[in-house]
Amino acid sequence: MDIGGKIKELRLQYGLTQEELAQRCELTKGYISLLENDLASPSIATLIDILNVLGETLESFFTTEKEEQIVFGKKDFFNSTHGNAESTWLVPNSQKNEMEPILLTLPEGAKSADRLPFEGEEFGYVLKGKVAIVVGEKEYIAKKGEAFYISGKKNHHIQNLAQNESIIIWVTTPSNF
């Protein structure tokens, strides 16, 4: 870890000069310069004093936050098949999230895996084709440009009714695909 670089970064965030930080910590400007250039190592007590002036704790100073991934591309996707249906998980490790989006591609005549009842909800948007959303004993039709929203409390699946493939964005919450 680059302790000196991180001290300098925090000092600059607070708009302090090396001299101002040194005065507030009862240190010399030269010592702050040595620390920031990694030419000296502070004692724990000195580091705590510096961090107090900079509004940080030891824990927050040494905790490195992993940047959260916001945008996902093909390299992140995961594909699986069930019969002729292909599911593409659009967000990796989405089981840790509240929602789980997939891209479902159904060739002519294909259907998704049967989904067992669960406590949650599902949303879908038909990007291409025409599908039947079969919920229990009822069948609902959705075509390109239409959306569906269902409870997960009954067995359900999606059946392709088009003469060619149908493609659906399918999101479940909580995640459980």
C-alpha cells in the first residue's frame, strides 16, 4: 500500500498544504514531505494524528474498496441451455443482487424451463417474436414490444409461438434463476 500517496491524496482533498497539515499535527513540513514521498514511515501514533486531522480512521484508511461494476458486456455474460432454450445471464453473480436479469432466446417451438413457485415477482419484455406466458393453467400472449409482469406464486414458463426465434429480457426478484 502506498501510505504516503494516500496521505497526500487526502491532504489535497481537504485543500491543505504540507505546512498546514504539519502544523495541525505538530510535525514539520519536511517530515510530511518525506512521508508523502515514501521516504519515511510514520509510527502508528503519528499516522493516527495525521488521519484525525484528515477526518479518517485507521480502518477506513487501510480499507480498499473494490469499485462496483456498473456496466457489463459480452465478456461478463454467462450462457446456459435448457432443451433448445438459451439463457444468457446479463449480470454476473447476480444472485447477490435483488434482481436477476437474463436474455432468453427461444427457437421456434421451444419453451423455457418450468419455473416452480417462489416468493417473488418476474418482469419480461419481448424484444423479438411472440410468446405465451403460461401461469398455472392460464396462457397470456405477448409479442415484440410488449411486457409482462407476474407473481412467482404459481408454476410458469414461456413458450415461443413465433415462426422463428423469440427473444425476451426476463428479470426476477429476488434473484433465483
